[in-house]
Amino acid sequence: MDEESSREVREKWQRWDPGVELIVRYSPYRTILEPIVDFVNQLREKRQPGDFITILIPEFETRRWWHRLLHNQTGWFLRTYFIFHQDVVVSVVPFHLQK
């Protein structure tokens, strides 16, 4: 993301105000997996015993099953990586694509 995109996302988040802190991380070359894994691992180091980290992954629900092969790969990799961490909860939030 560039700074302008970052600002727009922050403004929309403030207007929505879900009561959850938004943390925007810069990722060069549109890579997403490594920055998320690094960030979660930093949080794991700071957590207290009994704390859990929850990752919400938006996932497109496509009309055809074979369309799934083109979407949601990032979510699959994150789930696969974090499934072995007992203090990390991964939840998938489905989004249905509209016409």
C-alpha cells in the first residue's frame, strides 16, 4: 500500500468504528504472508499466559467451485501455517461475491 491508500483505509475504519484497533503494515511488492506472520510472531512474544491471538481471514465465496482455485490462496496458507500454534485462533469470514 502507498501512503494515500493507507490514509483512505484508516479514514474508512474510523467512520465505521468497530471498536477494534486497526494496524496498517507496509508490505513491499504486495507480499502479504511474511508481514502477517512476522507481526503475529511479534504479538506472540508479548502475550501473557492464557492469551490468544485471533486472525480473521476474509474469504470470497465464489459461484463455481473451480473459481476457488483462483481465490483465497493467502487464507489457505495462513490457516495452514498457524494451525500448529496453540495460542493462535484462525477464523474465516465468508464474503459472497455479488453480480
